[in-house]
Amino acid sequence: MPQPLRLEDIVEKALAARPKSHLLSGLGAKIAVASDLPSRRQTRERLATGVEPLDRLLPGGLPRGQLIEIVGRRSSGRFSIGLATLASVTSAGEPAALLDPGEHLDPEAAAAAGVDLELLLWVRPRRVKETLAAAEMLLAAGFPLIVADFGLSARGGRFVPDAAWIRLARASQTQDSALLLLTPYRLSGIAADAVLTADSSRPLWQGAGATPRLLTALSSRLTLQKLARATPGTTASLSLCVKDSLASYAGRPAIPIVPVPETRPCALTAKFA
């Protein structure tokens, strides 16, 4: 009795009968049996960012296997969130990568913020397309967290096709890695699994009357724009330390202000509406 043909055999015979210029040829014609495909995790582990308001908006932190975009202008706190996330992941013993086209990272300030520099790969591409190519290579290398900071003006970012962002999102899913984009405006389009916006910061002053006022912190607000079935528009307030103004009054030296693009997260309070 003749044996039944497998689906692969039928496809191969059909392809052999077609001209070589046919669309389904080479690598594109390879058939994978469903049972051989890697199974997806039903519950994905999350990477805590160390920023309480963000960990509440994204329940538990950054989800592995997803592309997350935080949109914000100058001094909105998005770069500080990226540093805090790198510190949280590397302090737990996992490697991470930072794509920094504008070379905004101050290694000394990052180490002071808790980033383990021995576990951090600092990549400094020159253009947006090089940043995307580097992100794809790092995802293929298996980094659990990749942070890409596009600075204040992502030149050429608006001309990147949607397919490039979708390919990065699929690569994140395949490698079970978290890809965090820090952008001045929306770049990833529909490819992002989660999107948050950070408003421009407001200064918080201490002192009144004739006493010179002291800048103690910057206040910003995170707004959840997109996350699966979560209700968009949920907000959380974020405070960024400038310096410990009370330290000098207590006889201790004040924490110096480090000249970095944005200040680091400090005492964080979350208010949801």
C-alpha cells in the first residue's frame, strides 16, 4: 500500500515544477512543522524599572518580548527612566545594552545611579538606521534589555518604514527581550506593544518670602497611551531630584549636580486618574 505524502513533499514537488523565478523559492519556500516551532510562554517575566510610577502603569515593569516606547521632550525624565531601568537590570546580574546615538551617557553619573558598567554594553551609532541595525543585532545576541535613546531630534526617524519597527518588535518577541525606545516623538507606529508619554517638567522650589528659593526637584507626568487591554489615559506623577537641599542644613554635604542631559529619578509619588 502506498504511503501518504507529507505536506512538505507536496510543496517541494509543486515548487520543482515551477520556474526558478517564482516567489516561493530558496529560504522563502522552507516549510516548518507547527510542532517544531518554539512554544510561547503563557506568562512572560517582567523587568522592574525601579521607577515606581512606571512599574505601576506597566504592571510589574517592562514586559519581556515586547517593544515599549516612552515619548518625551527635553527634561521630561525619559532618559532618567532609561538609566533607572539599566541600573535595576544590571544590579540583578543581567547584562543590558544602551544605544546612544547622541552620546548622552555619562558613565560616572550612570555608575552613581546604580548601573553596573561591567554588565552594560554602550553602543554609539551615528544615525537612526544604524541604531535600528544595532538593536536587531543585539536582540539576536540575546540581551534581556536594550535601551535605545534617540535624543532630542531623531534625524531621519520619520522616514523609517513601519516594517523596520515591526521587525524589531518580532525580534523582541522571538528572543524574549525587552526593547525600550526613548524618543522625542512617536517613531515606532503600530509596532509598539506599550506607549507612554512624559510631559515637560515643572520646577519645584523650596523657600518663600525674602529667603532665596532653592530648586529641589522637577515634576513630570507619565501618561499611558497604549497597553493591550489597559485603559489609555492613566497617569502617574514623577519627581526628579536636582539635589538634596536638606543635606546642607543637617551638616552633611549636598549631593552635587552632575551635568547630565536629565536628572535621575528620586522620591517618586504616583497619582492615578
